Amino acid sequence: MIFSRIKIFFITFIILSTQMTFNVNRSSAEVLPVFGEHVVLQFISEGKVNSLLLLNDNSEALADTGSEISQSIWQRIITFYLEGPLKVKALLVILAYLIFSLFVLFLVIIINRQIKARRRFRERNLKHGYQELLADFLFNDEVETIEFNGINNKINRQIFIDELRFLHSNLYGETAYKLRDLYFNLGLHKDSLRKVFSRRWDTKSKGFREVAQLDVKDANDYIAGFTNSKNPIIRVEAQVAMVKLSDEEPLAFLNDLTYEMSDWEMINIYDTLVYHQINIESFEPWLDSKNNSVVIFALRMIMLFKHVQTIPKVRQLLFHEQPEIRLAATKALKPMESEEYIPDLKLLYRDETYRLQEILKEFEENDKKKKRGLIEARSLDDILPRMIRYEVVDSLNPIASAGEIPFMAAVARDPENSFRIRMLALNILASLGQDGNFKLDELTKDADTTLDIMINNVKQNPQS
């Protein structure tokens, strides 16, 4: 905004200068060059030279005339405004407004910068002072009493709460409990609860974080109502708060969750479970959820926490209608390293191969239509089947035996497979000892150039 006003200011100034130079309709005097000791004044009126006056440079007439000629710029502007046409008056008013606006704006910017600088300086000093007070409170046994002065101010109290929370997040055991007791004794939990009940979503989410970290359970029922909020930030903060504050069912909100869980939500919930060592006996109840994202979250938690007891249910989800769930189920089985689900994985690989072939066949038809201008672009439907097939082979890696040699050979031989999955299959064959290396030699006999190069690479650089 300030740059646009400066631009208008200069445009107006140029227009006014032009008007004052070429449209002056009143008499003026021009001082011609000096001849010896005399000055020639040429009087001009409406563009015509009326007379010439030769004056001595020491005369009073020259001084009087000079004072009249050398009027101040402001007097000339005022005279020009009073005698000028309407459009000139309008331009002068606009120019005056712009000058005033720029001055006020510049003044506001300077004052605002000074206020912010003083505020930052004050907050920095307060933080440093509160850090020293909290350190003495926790670790200095020689100090009998500590006075926390200045926290009656709203801004000071918030700074103190932030410093207390920061210190609390880095402490464990007795010292952390000591800080929590101080938080309650100073009545700071009331400030956090006021934020929880605030109408502003950013203040509310900050209140959720504070009560969750310092274990304030007075508003659990209220917070639980926001675990399914349409606002994603409030929703994730409420979910994390309930995971921390709920004593019996930390993940009960998943039962009624209607919105799709984002990766950010899943990461925050997992991080809270790990950081606070919250034990979930089983994630199996959420494998039947109607919300696919909840099912995927449960499968990821099963994989990360290695819940072996849920393998039968996870095996069923290998053949779920949604490819995202099939992919998550395949990944969930990998850390279990159980040979009982090998047939299921091979069957899944076959099914995904059929799906991939159908998709590629559709791509060929679409390419023909694209050449005729019937469609605009190719879809990305083949990505998930390819990912699932790779995860199947990767899940077989730690549990593969001689019985999987034909399967791995077929994967490596298929020229339609990606380089990545073929190299994985060849490395698994190389890890299966003598039988696997014998199969590699057999593949070399009828291998194309690409496969031959990959086999030689595997033999020269075996993976442990």
C-alpha cells in the first residue's frame, strides 16, 4: 500500500510541475544575465515581454525586486492554488493528502517497530528471569523460599507457563512432578482451562496442549467432543490430549471418527503413545472400522508394536477391497516374520499381478483414445499394485526358504517388473545359499541383456 501511495505521489508531483511551468497566467519577472555592474529585469506577462529595467546591483530597487521574485515555494503553491483552475486545485489537494498519509504511515511504522522491539526486549528479560527462578526452585537446595513476582499480569503469566512447560518437557520423575505441583499451586491450570473453553480455535488448541502436558483432567469430557471436529488442527490436538489424559480407553475416539485420519494425526498419536509409555493391549477392534483410515492406522500400530496376536485378522485384510488397506496389511506382516502367512502373500502377489495386467491393458486402450483426443491424460492406478507386489516380496525376504526359489525366479525373470523388484528377488535368491546360487546360474543361461547384468551385479556385490 505504501508503494502505491508513493507512486501516486510522484505522478501527481510531475503533473503539478508541468502545470506550474507551462500554464502560469500571471505576471512574473525573470532575472537576465548581469552586464557589468547592472542587472537586467525582464517582465513577462502572458508570454509577452513588456519591459526591461536596468538596475544597479547595489540599489534598493534590486533588493526589493529580488525579495519579490524569491518567494518561498509554499507561497507560490498557495498563490498557484488560489488562482489556478479546478483540476489544479484537485491535484494539489490529492498531493497534500498523499504527503500527509505518507507521513502518518511512516510515523506509525516507526512507533510500531519501537513498541515491538521494547516488547521483545521485555519478554527476553522475563524469560531469562523465570528460567533462573525455576532452576533455583528445582535444583538449589540452599534457597528456602522463592517468590515468583510479576505473574499476576496476563502476559507475564503466559510467558511463565511457556517456560514451565518447556522445562517440564525435558524432565522426568520427581522433578517433573515438582514442576506440575508448582503449576497447580500458582493457579496456572485455571489459565489453561480458560484457553480450553475459548471460542478462538488457536487459543483452544493451545489450551489442549497445556492441559495434556500437565495432566489437567478437569475438562476431559469437553475436550473429547472435539476429537471429531471439522477443524483438523483442533481435532489432532484434542485427540492427542485424550490419548494422554484418558485413564481407561485412550483411543476410544477412534470408534466414532468420521473424518479421514491424516499421516500427521497418526504420527502425533503414535508419538504420544511412545513418549508417555501408554500401553494398548490390542488394536484389533479398529480393524473392523468403517473408516478406512482408522483401519490403516491400526495396521501401522500393529506393525510398529509387533502385535503378533493379531496376525489372523491381518491376514484377512490382505484381500480387502481397498488397495491402501492391502498395502498396510502387507507391511504389518513383515516384522512378524512368520512362515504361516507365506501362502497368503504369494496369493496376494498373483492377484495384484492380475490387477496390474488389467490396468496396463486399459492404459493401452486409453493411449489409443488419447491419440484420437478422446482422453487427456493417463491415470496412476498402477502405482498401488506395484507397491503391494514389492512389499510382498520384501516381506518374504526374512522368512524365505528353498521353497520360495521358483517364486523368486519368476519375479526376477518377468521383464514387465520394475528394476527394483527384480533386484530384490535376485538378492533373496543369492541369500538362499547353494540352491539359490544354482538358480541364478540357471537364469543366466536364457537371460536377456538386462537380467544378465543384474545377475552379475548381485554375484559381485552380495548383500549380507
